[in-house]
Amino acid sequence: MELPESEKARPEGHSESILHPEVDPHDPLNWPTIHKIYIALLISLLGFTVQFGAALINPAFEQMSNNLNITVEQASYCTTVVILFGGIISLLAVPVANIYGRRITFVIAGIITAAGQFVSASVSSYGGVIAGRVLNGSGASVPLGLGAAVICDLFSQGDRGLYMGIYVLSVTNGQHVAPIAGGYVAERLGWRWCFWIPGIIQAGLWVVTVLTLPETLFSKAGARTKGLGSRSYLHNMLFRGRVVDRKLRARGFVASLRMAKYPAVLLPTI
């Protein structure tokens, strides 16, 4: 029996062929594998560095408290506010990214993350340090909240396990590696360099993001109508407004809270 044309067009071993029989070259699922791996590793590195940058200051709390005339407990809030705003802002960033795209969200977040580190490193008051950490946590929310979504944009369900594992390993171990390096940095260079160093790294990654991270959100409905979804790779490097032809609604900002009805989701968060 002769295969239909849509079957003939499917790449061999393409595990998404049953779910997505239309093989569109603009769909990130059909991009070259080496390119998809690069993007997955970049997203994982972004996730690692925001966690690393959040916790690098931890071994320097006592040194920081002596310098700013605050308690060690107050110094520890530098990490607390990053965690707090990283969780809150992700609830706002994800619905926006699901309509206007991943790329613009990562670009904006990247510069905010680096700027927050530089603010905390350069100010002379405790309030200024906390303000910088608020910025840092707000920017950090995007690699943590959208990283898994980008992996799903790039790889089919049967192929994404390895890359999802690399991403999760990165974001869960950045804060574990940071105190090891942070102790050395604080002892040799001073507590402010626990902000300068991740800020410099994040600024460099922001440049890499601007130059090499394309838009991975793809609208299949838009592609079928030759609308928003049918974009070349060059168009995916530009900022052209909405990627998905859908309005941004208030309910989108609370939709993720519905997952709390599942014990497997709710219990780990308590």
C-alpha cells in the first residue's frame, strides 16, 4: 500500500509523526538536531547561572553584615528575595511568553538579571542591595519558568527526556555549586564580587542570547493559514509582535495555579 504524501515527508525516526503529521520546516521540532541541542544547552546554562548567581553570596553573609552594619539574618534576605520574586514574576512572564514568544522574554529578562547583580555590587546601602536582588530575581524567573517550555518546543515527547534532564540538573545544582565558589570569592576578593562575577557572566550570556537564541514558539494554526506561525529562521531572530494569534487574558496569569489540585504538585511546594 502506497504511503500518503504526509507520511513520505516525515523524517525517519521522527517520533512526533503521529501527533504532528504535517512536517513544516519552520517548526522547531524539525530544525537540525545540532541546532536544537545548542539551544537546549544554552537554556540549561541560563538556568544554571541564575541559580548560581542567586546563591553565590551565601557564604559571605557575615562579611556583608559587618560591612553594612546589619545582622546576618538581614543579609540572608538577599537570597530570600531572589527566590520570592523568581516565583512571583514567573506567573506573569509565562503567559506573556506563550503569546509574544520566548525570545523577547529571555532577552528582556537577561538584561534585568545582569543589571540587578551590578546594582547590588555597586551600592553602599542595604536597601540598594535588596533592590538589586529584586531585579535579579525578577529576571531569573524566566529561565526557571520557561526553560522546560523551550525544551518542549524543540523536541518531541519521545526525544526530550535527555535534554529535559540536562536542564533540570542545571537548575537544581546551580545553588549547590555556588557556595563552594562563593566562599573562595568572598575570602579573596570580598563580598561584592559575589555579585560582580555572576553579573559579568550573565551580561555575557545576554549577548549570546541576543545573537543566537531564535524564537522557538510555533503556531501550527498560524502556519496552516500562512500567518503568524509561518516564519523563517531569520524572522525568528527578530521581534515582530505576537507569535500566537490570541489575546492576553487575565485568566492566563492564574491558570497555572490549577495544578495545585494535584497532590503531586501541591505537596512539594508546602
